[in-house]
Amino acid sequence: MSEAALLALSPLDGRYAGKVDALRPIFSEYGLIRARVKVEIEWLLALAAEPGIIELPAFSEAATARLRALADGFDVADAARVKQIERTTNHDVKAVEYFIKERLKEDAELGPALEFVHFACTSEDINNLSYALMLEQARSEVLLPALDQVVARLRALAHAHAGQPMLSRTHGQTASPTTLGKEMANVVARLERQRRQIAAVELTGKINGAVGNYNAHVAAYPEIDWPAFAQRFIAGLGVVFNPYTTQIEPHDNVAEIGDATRRANTILIDLARDIWGYISLGYFRQSLKEGEVGSSTMPHKVNPIDFENAEGNLGLANALFGHFSGKLPISRWQRDLTDSTVLRALGTAFGHTLVALDSLAKGLDKLTVAPERLDADLDASWEVLAEAVQTVMRRHGLPNPYEQLKALTRGQGINAGSMRAFVESLDLPADARRDLLQMTPGSYTGLAARLAREI
């Protein structure tokens, strides 16, 4: 670990730095500045393509390529120059404007267009679109692929162990059996629903000036349909146009994608805790890693650290996503600046989510099912067949079936012999009695195996 990592204030830049490398170009200060440069340049290009802006002739293909190259080739050294300019301006977006002008001023064709850089824009026009681009990149290139990897591992477990019977534990007590695969399938189904909702969140944007009314735009060029122009421009960035805003895009979309991710994270916390418990029961074994230590004093320990790490990081991420949801849609009157510092923490929330997904994927890969342990628990829990027996009794009209089974099983020690003796005593049709006598806790799993295979 480097000295910089050892001195990092956040574990995302220290201990977990390697796990969040994919997010660093997106949510870092460099990533934000790069996105701002892209929006500024695309806005300049859009203005130049508008016939009604006669003072800004359309750029040649070569000039257009030079402009786009400035955005596409924007690197850390360029970002450092922007930060140097910011030390004078004390304004981050104005520094981006000055950087672009600095790069264009010697260009014979682009130099005359300098005052159309950031034309009619307030800083939030650039910022909201920059964050929309950053969120889309993080969602499509990092978050969803990492979530898909976890879902794929869970689906593989569901299919591989679709028929492995497992004792259910509703309220922590023995309950009607399921299969290990079906329990994994349940999580797959939940996560796939949340994935669809994360993917469906519309990332919205605006470029309508200081208070959302195109005041400066209309003052300069009253004949242009600015809302239509803005809609075309924003759609061209792959962002959904928001026609009604104050100075700021209201960030409802940021809250929505945070809430959707938080729901997926909550499901993953549920999964991590359940698997932690199943490891504790011995249903899963964990593969050993040479040289790894489970406890500084107890040599036998193989701790479920990946699932514990995931749970902790998901909790941190959700705390931030919850704050985004509760804070970002609120802004005093036409604008206050409390959103600015909060938005800079988006990468932290996504970072802790990514660390958790990595830990879950690693932990799932370490698991080996212990069928003998699962089967032993089932064989010690014949009372779970009470549900089946009393339901068959109901079908055939026997009196007080629930009450009879309650008296037999509730708080009592039931085994194969006592359960079968009770079934033998029932006035049931021969085929129904035979089926019940052949039933075991391990065979009483309903359609669990089929459902697990169909996920």
C-alpha cells in the first residue's frame, strides 16, 4: 500500500482503493470537471449550428473535431490547469469556461467564438447535465454490471441446488421445508426487479438559465424557440429534458436513482445476513485461503468476513443514499448551495456499494453446500409435516384436524415413528394415508425445486 493510501481519510481511497477504480474517472474531481468541459463544448457546438444565431457561424468539420478532441482528450493535467484557474476565480464552473477560452483563443476559426462559451448559462445549467452524464456512466458501466455478476452467481446457486431440501425457519422456528435453490431464486427475483427500476430511472436535465425562464436567452435572441432548442440539446446528450425548474434542476432524479439503488442494497443486506446465518448453521462451508487467519487467538475460525464486509458497506452506502433522497430535492426559493457539497458525495455512496458487491461476489464464490448438515436438520424436524397432515385431513373431512395436530406437535418432541403412528390412526382413504406415510421432511418441498429452476 502506498503512503498516499495509508494516509487516506476515506477507506475508498485507502484500503478499498483498488475495488473502486472503475468509479474514479467518473466521480472524482477530475471526472466532474471533464463532464463540465463536455457539456460546455457541446453547448457551443449546438449554438453554432443554430441558424438564428447569426453572430456565430457554423463551425467547419475540422473545427468541430478540434472542439470535441478537447473534451475527449481531457486528462488529469488539463483538470489540474482548471484547478489552477479556480484558485483565482474561486468559482469552479467559471474556471472551466476560462480554461476552454484559453485553449481556443489562438485558434483562427474558434477564437472569434470565445464569448459564446457558456453563453446564457448559469453554473447549474452545466452542473446538472454533468452529473446526469456521470450518473448514467456509473449506472451503465459500473453499478449494473457489478450487480449482474452477483445475480448471476445467485442464479447459478439456485439452479445447482434447486432440489436440495432445506428446513425453513419462520420466526427462527422450524417451518415447512424449502430448497436451498429456491431461497436463492427468491433473491434473484427481488434483485432483478430492482435492477429494472434502477435502469428505468430517467436522468433529467435543464439548460434554461438563472431561474429557469430563459431570461438571458430571450434578451439576446427573442426569435429563437429556446425551450425547443434546449430539449433538442439535452436529448442529444442522452438526458431527459425537464422543462420546469428554478435555477437548479430539482434533483428528483438523483433521489430516484439513489432510492432504487438503496432498495437493491437493502435486499443484499438481507441476503448477506441470511447467508451469514446459514454458514453459522453449517449449511455452507467456506473455502480456505492459504495463510489467511480467522481469529488472532482462535486458530479454528473461518469467519464469514465477505458477507460482514458487504453488510457494513451497504449500510454506509444506504445512509448516504437516504440523505441524498431527503436533502437534494429541497432548495430554498429559486436556489441555495446546499446541494453542491452533497452531490460531491455521490461517488462515495456508489463506491461503498461497489465494495459490497465485490465482497458478495467473492463470498459467494467461496461457498460449498453441506448437504449432510441440511439433511440432518430436516430429519430432526418431523413436526414440520403437521401442516401437510392436517391439510389432507381437512380435504377428507376429518374432525378438528388443526387442533389434533397442534396437540400432537406443539412443543412436543416428534420423530418419524410418532408422526407415522398418528397417520396410521387416521380414518383416511388408503392412498392418502399411503402418501402421507411415505412423506419425509426432505420430500415435503412443494414446487420449490421447479420454481428454483425456472428463475
